[in-house]
Amino acid sequence: MSSGLDIKLYKVDKVYRPGELIRGEIIVGAAKQLSHNGVTLNVEGTVTQQYNNSKSFSGFESELSQLKPIRLIEISTPLVNKGKFSAGTTKVPFSFPLKPTGNHPLYETYHGVYLAIRYRLHVDLARGLLSKPLKRTLEFIVQVPNQGWNVQNDKKEIPFTMTPKLLENVKRKMIEHVPDFEIVGKVDCPYTDITKPFTGSLVVKRSENKIKSIDLQLVRVESVQLIDKPDVIKEATEIQNLQIADGNVCRGMSIPIYMTPPRLFSCPTVITQNFRIQFEINLIILFRNGQQVTENFRNVAFYRKGNKTIEEPKEIEKEQIKIQPAPEPEPTSSTTTIEIVEDNPLA
């Protein structure tokens, strides 16, 4: 048995909301007595601009590489002072409240292509010069009630009609050669609770060409405000594509539109001075001859319903945040609690 380090949270789903107490334990396993120079717990929550270092380095990625991460949570505290762990398993419990430690509020966890909002626990067990330190990282999920609730958006249903005459981004000369079709429908509400599906319906009234499939595509639009520039750069990428009809559908039959936003890869709409995370939905009609038409819904917004209003945090400087160090634990049963003592508590 070699020496090992692990982090365990007491909540199985690892999902927390602002103000909740995050409780867990650090598990140290050793085949024999293990000398160490201390165990440190770091908590971080960041909005990062991520990019791909491949040969296809786009202009959007080159701009992102110049931007710094936004710190939402930044806590570091020693859990165990220098000493020795006995052979076997040693558990070091810890707990801390989920609160922002900077000037930015907490945003919901989001894994995007160019932007990501992540919350992590890092544990470092330092050892001597000739021994490799033990490290462990664990991500936990943050859900923020009422995020996206203040986004201005029409909550009424949106009717739509698709015909050759209403096509955009098509030359007028080409419209005459487009086979006739008419598709009508509605979106029940573009302003949707992220825990509920995006719904609507459509009807194919007529179509000269046979239809191959009808797809529903969810798209993320990630925007970043450039430093010292008024420009905002943005990039749209696909999240998921669902087929809602297959083959040459019956004319006049109502076809339901139904899509549930995937967890982590989507989040309530975020609009800030530094960045934006917004969403669009495309309704794609693919014909058997290879042609396709798309209806784009740009005013889609997601929110997370909450019983409590989340207030904006007051400005807190790092000097005002003091972390009370934990006492030295016993080998088999030990308790460590991280307490944040604030001169000016959050509202």
C-alpha cells in the first residue's frame, strides 16, 4: 500500500448554493508512518478564458489569451501542521461557508468552449526534498438561485413562419429557384427555467421537396469585453443537436418542439461588464436534395428559479478576510473547521 490522498464531500451530488456550508474530509492513507511538512487546503472559484493551443489558433482565442481569470473565491488555510501521520487511514474533516471573497458575486458552474466557471478544492501534502508531494483536486458544483432572472426578455409565445420569400442571407436570384414550402409554428416561452424544457410546436403545411429530418440545435454564444478597448468579441458554438422528426413528415400534423438544456454545458444567462454567456436555438429543416433552411431564435434566455433573492456582495478587501487556523489533528480522528471572520459581513 502506497501513500495516498483523497477529498470527500459529505453531499453525494456535490451541488451547493451560496450561503450553504460545505462539509467534507481529507483522507490520508499510509502503509507506514508518514512524515510531512503540513497539509494545506485551497478553495478557488474562477471565471477563466480557455483556449486551444492547436495550430488552428483563431483571432478569438488570441484575444482570450491576453485576459486574466476573474477570482470569485480564493481561500487558503493550513489544515495540519508539520508532523507525522500514523500507518493506516487518517481523516481530517473540514467545513466552510460558500461565499464570494472578492468584488464579484458567485456565478453558476459552467463548462463552455472559450469560457468556464469552475469551483475547486485543492489539497497539498508537502513532504521532504527527496519525496514527491501529494496533491488532490476536486470540483464541486454551484447553483445560484435567481441567476438570469433579471434578464429583460419577452415571456410571451413567439409565432414563426418559414417560406422561401422570408429567407435571409440568400440572393434574390436564388430565391426563385428554391422549391416552395411553408412551415409555421410557435415557441411557448423563450424565457425558460433551466430545469425545465424549451417547448413549442410546428406544422409543415406544404413542401415541394421531400423532408429528410427536422433538428433542434442549442447554441452557446460566449462574449468577452476586451481590455482597454470598446470592442466585444464573441463566438457561437454548438452544445447539442436533437432530431425531433425523421423522414417526410405528414402535412398538417403538429410536431412538438422539446429540448432540455444539458447540465454543466449550459447555465442561466449571464450578462456582466466583463463577459456574457447567452444562448440561441436553431430549428433546422433538412431536405432530401441536400438543401436546408434554419429558423434562428436569438432571444432565448435561461434562468434558475429561487425562493430567495441573492443580494450583490459588498466590496471586501483581502485584508478583511481572516482564516482561523485549525488545531493539530489526532492520527485517527481529527476535526478542522475553516471559519471566515469578516469585519464587514456580507449582507
